[in-house]
Amino acid sequence: MAETTPYEVDDCRGVLKVYSDGSIWRSTEPSFRVPVLDDGSVLWKDVMFDQCNNLYLRMYKPAVVVAKKLPVFYYIHGGGFCIGSRTWPNCQNYCFKLALALQAVIVAPDYRLAPENKLTLAVEDGFASVKWLQAQAVAPEPDPWLVDSADFNRVFVSGDSAGGNIAHNVAVRLRADSKSLAPVRVRGYVLLAPFFGGTKLTEFEALGPKDAFLNWELIDRFWRLSIPKGDTMDHPLVNPFGPASVDLEPAELDPILVVCGGSDLLKDRAKEYAKRLKNWGKDVKYVEFDGQQHGFFTINPNSEPAIQLMQIIKDFITKYST
């Protein structure tokens, strides 16, 4: 039989291409081509947290520390489980801002990406990055950065888009008071435009703007590439309220802040997530920013909505740090 030249079947923002023969191409460049705004006010370094899978995290802290001990704030990047990295400039620039505005040690882990690595691996990697912090807290010779600056009793787990999905699943796994992480204590979770899905479209997914930054075609592509073969968008890690998902009504969870833009196709799912949990007695707050797109806080970090969001996150940390 004549050989057929592989042809492109999927393109994710120009940095991931999937071909008809199953081969994958990944760009060495990020999809967000912005300069890294490193003025020296924030120190940072990379640390391997999973040697078996060659996974690193990037830590940040203010160069001038006001308090003796700073809260630890995880920032798990987005990208539909298929693209993104702690090294992308949009991620790094936002972590600079988080470190200064929150006066915190920021931990930004990478995780294995689809389609080479299907779910549940990304969620397992997110959990492993938190367990790494526990290992540091009990190690005879922990990382000097953490010994000098981090308050292991004030940890917050945050995620952006797919990272928000990971943060939710970490919350469900750890449950309230995160006893299995002792002496580390997670105080709360911040879900920024969490990437949830389901086989039944929400009204805004179906009728929302076709030119959205995260449009339905891309959402569908991300899920198709990341969900295990044979599963659907009601997979337990995709749909928190799917038929096979953990029953969250009796689950004891730490406080959760859920944020979404008013023009984000994911907003109905984020709002419903917060509403259901709140109705079940969980400590959940939902904040929606009118007219804002998916990821507005990293795309335009100096915009008024992004500045307002930073204050909301800071207030959340202050409220639940005691």
C-alpha cells in the first residue's frame, strides 16, 4: 500500500500539533509571546519535585521580606491540560505580581500534559507537588528558601483554568484541615476560571460568543485530547457533578474562592459549582467580573479587574490565615 503523509488533525494555539498518525509536535516557544518583566524585586528558582517524571516547580518570594514567615500560595498553570508551563512568560509575570502583592512564597508546579499523558496524570502531579511541600516540612535539610520564609501552617492552593480543576481535585482528596499533609496545613483554595466540563452543554457554552478567547472549538479539542480513550466529558475529573463523580454533599472541604469572567464560556459551570457547594453548607465565595474573558488576569495583569482580583485573593488569604 502507498504510504500516506501524516496530516495535521489538531492545533492548540500553534504550540501543539497532533497528526493523523498519532505523532505529536510541540513548540519550544510559548503561545504567549510577552517579555519577562523581571526587575529583581522578586527572587525565583526552579526545583525538581518528581524525579521519576522529570517534573519541576518554580518558587518565588519577595526580595525584601517584611514578615518573618510568609504564606505559601500555589499557582498551578492552565492550558486545557494540553499546553502551558511554569516557564511561560505570562505565568512567570503573574507569579511575580502574586509574590509582591500577596507577600507570599509562590509555588508554580508543572504537570504532565496531554495527549501524551491523559488524565488522571495531571491531577496526580498537582497532588504530588503539594506532597513535596510536606516532605520539605519534615526533611532534615529542607530547601533553605522554605526554612527561611515559608509558613507551612498557611498554605493556599490556587489554579488557573486546568490548574483550577487540579486545585479542586486536590481539595476533594485532602478534605478539610488537610490532616494527611501534617505539619503542612492548607487553609483554602482559589479556583480561577476552573476548567470543568460535561456531556450536556451549559447555556453559555452553547450560546456564548463564538470569538471568545477560549472558544467552544478549543474547549472541545482540549477535552478530546486529555480525556482517556473511551471516557466522556462526564469523567469524574472533568465534571464535579457527573454520574460517576464523588458525592460532594457530605464532603468536608476547606474554604474555596471561585472566580470567573462574565464573558468566559466556562462561567455557568463555575457559578453552578459554587452555588451547589454553598447550598450544601460549604464555605464558598463566587466572584464574577463583568465583560472579562477567560484568563483576563494574566492576559492583562495591570487592568483594573486584575488589580481588583488581586485584592480579593489577598483578602481571602488574610481571612483564612488564622
